[in-house]
Amino acid sequence: MISDPDQLVDSHGAHNESAGDASQIKNGPAENTIVTVDDLHRIALLKLDATVRDYYESGADMEQTLRENVEAFLRSLKTTMLGREVNMPVGIAPSAMQKMAHADGECGTANASQEAGTVMILSTLCTISLEEIREKAPDAILWLQLYVFKNRSITEDLIRRAECSNFSAIVLTVDAPTWGQRIVDVRNRFTIPENLS
């Protein structure tokens, strides 16, 4: 993050005092802090002299490609996935035991997917119940990643719970008939933390 617009310079490498009072930008409200590319663009327009600004703002010939490049980012990525409308065709892949990384765990991820308007695929090895995740993110599009356990009643119970919690799909993992030996976990003597078991 660039928080000091005085870092912007004019076309001669000097700070551009003629483009406005930099202290007003620097000490002004939060909207004058550079956090995004759009912020940088907006403040640069205030700081750069016209010739330099026009150089960076322009494209070749009739500027058709320049316009199309900007417009490309305005396109909607909305589509449907298994009959549900999503804002983008990118979902959140299953990731196990998320509470090891953050106290909100899978509920935080479900809320993020709900806000983004896309799918979250919940890991079978989650640290929060399917029911609580649904309660915390009532409008999230949730799918359940599922292993077929030797004890089929566990698998069947998870399917029933996912259905009761309005999960839209089951994502079946078929390439893991046995647990792999994770050498790093063996070396670390990894065990699931007591508060998550």
C-alpha cells in the first residue's frame, strides 16, 4: 500500500506542487490513501502535469484497444454451476481442518464464498459441523467433498446431514483408497489439536 501520495513525481522527477496541495491529499480523509490501483490512478491524475498524464492515459491511434482492455474487466463472469447462479466460475476447493489456521475456520470461508457469490466445497475433514456452517452462512452455495469410508454408515450419515443442511452437491473423492503417508507429519509427530478433535 502506498500511503503517501507525495511519492508520485512530475515528469521531471520532482515532486509536483502545481497539481494541488499534496498535504491535503496526504492528511485528508481515508479516500485519499492509495490502497488500490484505482486509488493510484485517481491521485496520479491530480498530481501529474497534463502532458505526462496524457502520455499514460492514452493509447495508439483511435484508442480502440485501450478502451477494449478497460471494458474487458467490466464483463460479468456470472454463470450457473449445477443449476445455481454464481458470480464467477471459480469455487473454493476443500481444505481440511481450517480452524487450525483461523478461529473462524470453515464458517469464515463459507461466509466469504457467500459474499463472493460462488461455491464452497467443504472438506469431509472439517472442524465445524455442517449444520453450524449452514447456520452461519445461510445463503452460501455449499457442496460436500466426501470420502467413502470403510464404515459405510459414516458416509451415509454425512450424506444425510449434507442433504438436511441444504448442501447442493456431493464431490466424491475417488483417488484416495488409503491415507497417504505424509512424511512431514510423521517427522513433526503431528496430531489433531485436542480442541479440534
